[in-house]
Amino acid sequence: MAEMNSEDGDPVAVADEQTDLYEISTWEVRSLLDRFSVAVYWLAVRTGQALVILAALAILVAIGGLSAIADPAIALLTAASVVPALLLAGYVWRSDVTAREPLSLLAATFLLAVLTAGFAAVVNGLVQPAFSSLGIVGMILFFYVVVGPVEEAVKLLAVWLYAYDADRFAAVIDGAVYGAVAGLGFATIENAMYIGRAVGEVGGVSLGLELIGIGGDITATRALAGPGHVIYSAFAGYYLGLAKFNPENRGPIVVKGLVVAALIHATYNATVGLGSGLIQSVTGLPVIAASFVYILLYAGLFGFLLYRKLDRYRDAYRTARPNESAEPQ
């Protein structure tokens, strides 16, 4: 007996394309019950998404994320801290050789990433003490087992909740764009939390020269971390786009993207202290300058690899469709 590949479709449908095979081996919306079933499924999916968003909002409020952003001084420092990440996300957006993604979807993805970041904060906070008790080995394991996978997963969740099913998510490279924007949103709220905590330790600051003096160091430090989030999640987002257009292997492709992003993320966390320290000892640079050099080297390496991945897609697109170019927004 000849073997059939299930990915090719049901054997009856594949062999007979002329007969009406509705509810024999094919299905489409025809009856009132069909429409009802579609409506129930749509409602269930949207309700689940709404519950996830509400839970994320509740967590963010509980951990003080919204109150940090609401403080004018912290908001100003946060805005300054995300400029490098914003520029990098803008570059990824401009690199999309297909129709440019609409600002409405980008804004929604950004806000969802701000919200879902709370999930990572809770998981990291609950689990970290167990790893901390194991010393430096435990913290390295914490970066690879918890921080990298969890933070990259919640950023990808922000893309999946809304942009993923949109008609404008119409090319593999779009996944990198939405992933980058999710990384920007995550970096924004993470920076706000760190800056808010630092400002709170000195009793707060006002909008003036005091803001620069007290908030300058923490703002500069967080500005260095932001581009990394954009790079990591742009990788994961690219694979999410690849998964959308290769549904027969969707699960493994998404997992691969998460593993790649999580490994890059965790390796940064595990090496930034040691790498910066080595640079400082060799060059005599101040701590923040040594950190800047290390982060520039690390982000530069993986930023270049991301550029190569996007460039390969652009070359393939231009070869396949030489008369088309990205649509301006």
C-alpha cells in the first residue's frame, strides 16, 4: 500500500479535487452551526488574550511599574535611557524590505511588551533565591535556565497576543520587526523599574540639575542594556515569522528562536561583569567606560549577525521580486 504524507493533506482530498468533500475530508464555513462554532472559537481566543493582558496589567501595577513611569523625573530618565534601543529598533524597522509595518501594530506590540514584562519580573523574583544559594554557579544557571528563556518568552508573547495574527504580519522579516519593538517595550519598563529603585534609595529627585547628578549614572547604565533586548528578541521574532509561514514545523521553529535568543541573552548576563572587569584591569578605564566597551563589543557581534540574517532575507526578496520595494508609511 502506498504511503501518504499527512502534510500533503487528507488522501481523499488530495486524490479528488473535483467532488464536494465538505465534512468528508474538507471543511469551510457554510451552515449556521459552522458560523456559531467560528464565533465561539473567536470569543474563546480573545477572552484568553484579554485575561492574559489583564493579569499582566495587575502584576505590573502590583510591582510598581506604572507608578514608576508616572513619576515625571523617572519617566524623563527612562526616556533618555531607551534612546539607543529605540534607534536600534528603528533600524530593524527600516530594514524591512517588504511593506513597512503600521505604527498602530508597532505601538500595540510595544505596550504589550511593557505589560508582559511583569510576568518575567515575578518569575525571576520567586526563583532567584534558590539559585543564589548556590553561589556563582547558581547565578550562572539562573541566567541560562530562568532569565534568558523567561524574558525572551514574554517578549515573544507580546508579539503573539496581537501582531502575529494581523494581516500586515505578512513576511518572515516582519517577525524581526515586531520582536525588536517588543524588546524595546521590555527594555523601557525594565529601565523604569531600575531607575525608580535607584531614585527611591536617595529619597527622590526633582526636575532640575539634581536629576542629572543623581540619575545620570543609572540612566547611562540602563542605556547600555537596552539595545541587547532589541537584538535578542529580534532574533526570536525572526524565527516566529519563519514559523508563521512554515506551519508544518511551527513548534520546533519557535523553540529554536527562543533558544537562540535565550542563549545570547544569558551569555551576556553571565559574562558582562567578568568581561568589563578584564577590560578595566587591562586599560585602566572607569567602571562604566569598561562596561560600555564590553557591551559595545558584545552587542556589536550579535548585532552584526542579526544584520547578516536580515540582509540575507533582503537579498532573497529582491532576487525574487526585483520590481518591488518597501511601502512607505
